[in-house]
Amino acid sequence: MLIGVVGKPNVGKSTFFQALTMAPAQRANYPFTTIDANRGVGYVEIECVDKEFGIRCNPRHGFCENGRRFVPVEVMDVAGLVPGAHEGKGLGNKFLDDLRQADALIHIIDASGSTNENGEPVQPGSYDPVNDVKFLEEELDYWIKGILNKNWAKLSRLEKTTSRDKANLLSEQLSGLKISQPEILDALKESEVDEKDLESWNENEKIKFCRSVRKASKPMVIAANKCDMPAAKENIERLKKAFPEYIIVPVSAESELVLKEAAKKGMIKYTPGDSEFEVSNPQQLNEKQVRALEFISKNVLKIYGSTGVQRCINAAVFDMLKYIAVFPGGVSKLADAEGNVLPDVFLMPPKSTALDFAERIHKDMAKHFIRAIDVKTKRALGADYALKHRDVIEIVFGR
Ligand SMILES: Nc1nc2c(ncn2[C@@H]2O[C@H](COP(=O)(O)OP(=O)(O)OP(=O)(O)O)[C@@H](O)[C@H]2O)c(=O)[nH]1
Ligand SMILES: [Mg+2]
């Protein structure tokens, strides 16, 4: 699972990435601060199952706080994208190619309207961020079209001269984008080109198809960043009206970073996603820090309910990709050999079965699969049992 953080330059992508992963990334108020993609580990939050068993877990990866379990997910921060990127403008194609492997995208926009289309600083509120959503969609569509066009003549010929059909040929050509053949079939239907020979597609039909491919292969959440600035409020309302099809999350990446850093230093108690924080030791804070924390509380948490960073990654993984979290466990034992209770939890794609889960834990478990057990109810489950979010599953296997 890889989540890509995208957007035009200077909107706060690296700040968001850093707030999510606490991995260092260069940040500054000018375009193209980031050139090479940064990769790090962020966390999605789920309600842990440990309290249902009356125990406390010891995660091997990630962490658990007050029954909220944070499960690792890989995150990538890439260079900013400007209009014309698919033709190589800005850092153009390099950026786009970094995105191939992403399962979903978080599109960071500057909701305060203080950066123009090239990411240059302008008077807050003077640039309309509604433009940025359309522009990014288009850049991605044209980028996909570029990948198709590279081999269009060859694909058309193969369709005519071999037994291979369109879906098969196109899914091979687009395989790097993480799109499946059934998704390609859906995209062909949605763009109404499923009955037309590749040779006869016009430019308009190609772009319509690419749009469908983009929606299927790179589902997107919109992070309306810099919501701490007064100009953002009205823009966020307009964005929600203009794009009802998107999940739009008000975000203050900068605030999340400040809160996480303060929590790390022991100044405050704060768990990512919280709607408030608690000052642990008021004496430890200087006047500037007090003011910064008060600002965040008043202008972000009280208005929007959280800094939004955690909500974005959760929305990408659970609402857009529809993944579920499943815990391996045993009816008689929830700990591993080292005594770690519920040490693992796996993020599984939708429609995963008990057998898929066995495969995910270990190939041999799937090969010698006998049955699965729902550890919460102790009910036996077959190989094709459809897993549910927060299931705890034991796999019984032979040798
Ligand atoms: N007010 C406010 N400013 C922010 C926020 N997040 C980022 N910024 C500022 O926006 C500027 C750009 O931040 P970066 O994280 O470097 O932006 P980027 O999108 O990675 O920029 P490039 O790498 O140049 O594309 C910096 O001055 C940040 O301090 C936020 O939530 N609120
Ligand atoms: Mg950056």
C-alpha cells in the first residue's frame, strides 16, 4: 500500500508528509523545494480489538494509544506539479512517473488562496483553489494518455491481428499504474468505447477513457490545507459545493506538525486525529509556544474538529480504497512467541477472503489451509469467507 501526496508547488505537501510520517523533508515558501520524492511511513487509525478481549496489545509495527491502533502505511511526497507537467513543464514527467506505484492520492491544495497556479506566493485569498482540482485531474489524465499513445499503433495492430482483446492489451500497457483488467473493462464501458476498435478512437474518446482509468487507479482525497488562515474558510465551502464527488478535508499540516513535535518533547498530550490536546507541564512552555498552541486550538481544532491530517490518510485507505484491517490471532492464544499480544494487523483489499489472509501471513498457510476461525465468536470459517473490518482470524493449516 502506497499513498502519494500530490499537488502544485508550495501548497504544503512536504509539511503534510512530515506531519504524517515525522520523517524529515525540506519545506520552504517557494516552488520546487522538493525535487526527489520522499518516502516514509504514516499510520492509519483504527479502533483496536484489544479491549474486546480485556487485554492490552503490543504492536510490532505502529502503536496503540487508548484503544486506538495506528497501522503503518507507506507514504510518498513528490515534486510539485504545474500546468503542462505532462508535456515536461516544471519537473513534469519525473514527478508523474513517481506516482505510478501509488494506490491512492492525497491532493494537497492551498485553501487559503495564497499561492498562484505556479505555486508562487500571492496575497492570501487572491487565488481561487477551485482551479487546482481541475488542473490536477487534467494533468493526470494527459499523463495516462501519454503512456497509452506511446504504443497506440502497436496496440491497434495487435487487436486486429491477434486474438487478444482491448481490455487485455490495455491492461498490459497500463500495468505499471496498478490497475486491474476488470477495472480496465469498467473504464472501457464507462467511457463508451468498449465496442469500438482501438484504431478508430478519436482524441476525445481517448481522454475520456484515461479519465476513467485515473479514477479507478488513483482514487483521490482532497486536503484543503492552510485552513488555519482566515481566507480558507470561504474557499473550503466553495470547494465542497464545486466538487461534491470528492471527500474534502480541511487540513492544517503545519498545526499537526507543531502538535506532534510538542507531544514528542513531552510538552503536551496529543494523539493524532484528536480534537484537543492537554498541556502536560505549563512551566515548560515559553510565551511563544503558548501563543502557537492557543492559535491552533482556536483557529483549527475548535473550528474543524482536528488538524485533518489523520482524517485524510484514513479517508484514502478506508473510504476510497475500502481496505479493511484484520488481526491474526488464536482462539487459545493472542500473543506471539515473544509474548506480544495482538502484535500484527494487516490491511487487506476489499473482498479479501480467509484464504487471501492465510496467503498474506505465509504462503505455506495458504497451501495447507484447512479452515479459519473467527476468534471473537470461535466460529469455523471456510476458505472463501469474506473478511470484515476488525476481524480476528486464526488459520488452521496442515503440513
Ligand atoms: N499557514 C500554513 N502554512 C503552511 C501549512 N502547511 C504548509 N505551509 C507553508 O507552506 C509553504 C510550503 O510548504 P512545503 O511543505 O514546502 O510545500 P510543498 O508543497 O512541499 O512545496 P514544493 O516542494 O516546493 O512543491 C511553507 O512556507 C510552509 O510553512 C499550513 O497548514 N498552514
Ligand atoms: Mg515539497
